[in-house]
Amino acid sequence: MRRRWVKVLLITAVVLAALFTAADRAAVHYADKEITQLAKEKYGYANTTDGHMDVSIEGFPFLTQAAAQSFDHVTLTAERFTIDTTNNAQGGYLDVDRLHLDLRGVTVTSLTARSAEANLATGTLTLSYKELSGVLSRLSGNGGPLRVSRAPGSNGQAARVKVSGTVDGTALSTTGTLLAQGTELSLTVPGVESAGNVWRVGLPQGVGFEAARATADGVEISLVGHQVTLGSSRFDG
């Protein structure tokens, strides 16, 4: 009889654990979807037809973290969203290949809050040479398409890129600089007057660009932030 009760208790414990796990996963799935939608609305990520965005609350159990209103690790990934120049130059739109943020020590004031704080944020933003070539060709106006590729000499927040093609009937082969400062990107290319445009990336308040480098596949920009406010941007009024 004693063995039977032990067996019943074990089965009950397994069933309860399975039900708790299922409820926990359902709750975190719902929370992920809600946060993703808020981030889309606030920062403009996934604003293209082929764009994609995902927010994931890591760790288990989620319900315990939610009860404490504190989450150890939250990730945000957005792919192929568009940013424009600060002066809305015609043809100045630029597709961002990928933005990834790792948020550590996230706290919320209530479970219905539309904002939260993170102790630390790190991440990367990637721009492809194909998209940089396209926007530079559109902004340069006259001439054939311009091609942007990797160049040596990236330093700090300045990534060096090679630019070749034709501008106003003149062959061009030069080295330009993509500068990442604050939340703004600028591309300067000798011989291309309209290359001095500035693009602003919507980022949580407290997050900014730290360094930029030209890689084999594109320009990779690292981001960092301390005491980050989620649900607002550094350019809110």
C-alpha cells in the first residue's frame, strides 16, 4: 500500500510539473509577442514587407521572474528594417540587415507597464555592402552605380570602405568613411557631394554606437548602454 501511495505521489508531481511547464511556456510566449509588438510600434523595426523581429525572454521559469518583476536576460533581434536620412533625402532610405540586442538585468514597475529598465545592453547592427551601394548610387544622382566594399583601416567608430564606379562621367575609385556616433550613421566619400547624409537608428534610451568596422560581408557596428530605458528613445520629447 505504501508503495502505491509513493507511486501516486510521484505521478501527481510529474503531472503538476508538466502543467506548470506548459503554463510557463504559454505565458512567456504571450509576453514575447506583446513586447515584440510594443518594440515595433516604438522603434519602427520590421517596417518592411520582408522585415522580421523577435523578442525573447530567456530563463526558466518565466512566471517566477514575472512575479519578481525582474528578468535576467532578454534578447531583441530585428532584420531588414528601413531607416531614412535625417533630412528625408529622396532615395535616402537604407535597409538595416540585422540589429541584435542583449539586455541584462531587466526590471519593470508592473506587469502592465509599457516601459522597463535594463542594467546593461550590448549588441550589434549590421549593414550590407549591397544596401550601402544602393543608397549611395541613389543619392549620387548622375552617373553609373557605385559599389561599396571593404577597405582596411577601420578605427574606433569609423569604418573605412572602398567606393568605385562613375560620378558625372568620371571614374571614381576612393576610400570613404562610415561613422557611427550616438545613434547616427554618416557616410563621407570624397568626390561624391551628396554622400554627406545622416541616418538615425531608433534605439532604446541609453544605448549608443561604440565601434564600427568593415568586415568581409558588410559594416558591423557594436552597441552598448548602461541603465537603459526600454519603451522610450533618446530622442523623445
